[in-house]
Amino acid sequence: MSPEIIPRPELDKFISIYGLGQHQAPEGDAPFMQLLNWTDSQQDETFTERECQPGEIILPEGEHSEMFYLIRAGQAVVIKGELENPTIIGFRGIGDAIGEMGLLENMPRSATVIAITPVSLLGLGRETFHKFLAQNPTFGLNLMSMLSGRIRESDEERLRGVVRERQKEEVLEDLSKLAIFDPLTGLYNRRQMDETLRAEAIRAMQRKDVVGIIMADIDHFKRVNDTYGHRAGDLMLQATAQILKKNVRAADSVCRYGGEEFAIIMPGASLAILERTAEKIRLHFEKLSLDYEDQKIRTTISLGAASFPQHASSLTEVLERADQALYQAKRAGRNRVVIYQNP
């Protein structure tokens, strides 16, 4: 059966991603060089010669064989796992052996070996290898040391692989957070707010429950930005987020709606709870004094609230009603709470 060969574009990508072309396998003092030299003196032995092209899978993981190979020329890489996401175990060059672990353990190959460059191999069977060991007993001691080193190398690379996987998970986790949270305030973003509204609408209709929404907007926020700069405005937004989070229940969702406007989704909250929560936020914000470059910045906040199903038959409409109540608070002089009233 013909050996599997990785297409050149895939091999080049693999080599580029993992920097394999920068690695040079040692020559001259390679552990199996003594065995390679010994084969040259064995006139009565027949060895299997094999030439491999770049990308050729010399030994696939899981294969069982009575033969291992000595590398006479070229370079190969040893990997575990799939080519798309491999664990690099090590490199093999002139005077190295591949497949010796499986032969010695009499078990299937524990890794895949791929030719990076053109590779010339000499295949030895179990009996030939035992003959060499009988004639060169000191090599057996060196072999034990070499194999234990390779086991450590494999274990260390597996550990690095675990670390890399954890790093990937952390990157994905960070990306997930970016998709859900507003990076400046740490609150849920508009996209997550929409998802929460949908989920709460389904839950409320199934349980015939109420859901309250509070909309809040920082008064004169543009003046803060224009007077003290955008950095001061960012600090004000962050301070607002902290006040909102500290004055709501654990079940509530605080979201940055956009700019200096915020939304609080409160499942199961009655109108009394909505009004009490909004007023508590207003009072805490009124006391806020933001220290910025030897100056104290103070402003107020306006809030509007509405409830499902009292004020509308969908949470999207309730959000609009809460927003209308908010702007009633603005028009009435700011720094106040308005509960939406049905016409």
C-alpha cells in the first residue's frame, strides 16, 4: 500500500505555523549513529532501504510493525494528534531512529512521523537489532538513557500542549466576553441585553410573571465631556456602572444601552420595587463626587421605568415605555424618577 503524502501546500503551512524549517536535528553525535555505522560493516545482513519525499507519513500513529528505521539523510518531525492541531514531540535527523519505541515495547506506534525534507531510511527488524545489542552491550545502557530522555521530552511537550490548549480556551473565553460585555463599563452590552429580553419574555409568559425595566441616563453628560475631557467622561460611565450594579438584585441584568444611557432588566419586580430601586440609584448618584485631576466632578441621573405586562404586551415595547418615562423625567427638570403611565 502506498504511503500517505501530505499535499505540499498543507505541508508548507504546517512547517510555517510551527517553525519546523528553523529546527536543525543534530548530526554526528546522534544516539543511533553507532548502529548506523555498524550496518555498513554487516555484509551478510539485508536491510530495507526506503526513500521518502517531503510530506510523506513515514510511520502513522497506531500502526504495529516489526521494523524500525535509521535516518541516513534528511529530517523528520514526530507528532501526536491531527495535523491541524498537533503536539510536536520532537525532531529526528541523521543517525536518529524512528519507530524504535514501538518495536521495543511490542506495541502500536504512539506517534506519527512525517518527513520534512527528503529522507533516506534504513529499516531494521527485531532480530537484527538484538544481534547488534549482543555485539555492543554498552550501547544498551546508552539506549536506556536515550529512551528515558525521549519519554521526558514527550511528557514535557504534552504538558506544553495542555498549556497551549488552556491558552486557546482563555482566548476564546476573552472573545466570548467581548461578545457579551461592554469593555469600558463591564456591563452587558446591547447585544446581550437583546438576548436577555428575549429570554425573560419567554420565561415571564410561561410563568405569567412580571418583568420591570428601568432606563437611566446621566444628566448633562456632554457637559462633563466638553469641560473635563473624554477620559473624565469614561470615568463617569464606569462610576455609574458601579452604582447601578451595587443597587440592584442578583437576578437583575444591568446593561449599557448606548452612550450614557443604561437599562436594567428586573424579572419579577413589581412597580413598587422598580420605583424604590430607581430612587435608590438616583440618591446614590446625587452623592457621587468624582475626583479627576484635582477637580471634583458632580452631576445627576434621570430614570424612567415601565413593567410587563402592565404597560405593554412585549418586553421590547416595555423598553420603549421606560425610555419614554426617562425622557419625561428629563423634560421635567432631570434628577428624578418617572414611572410610565398608560394614556
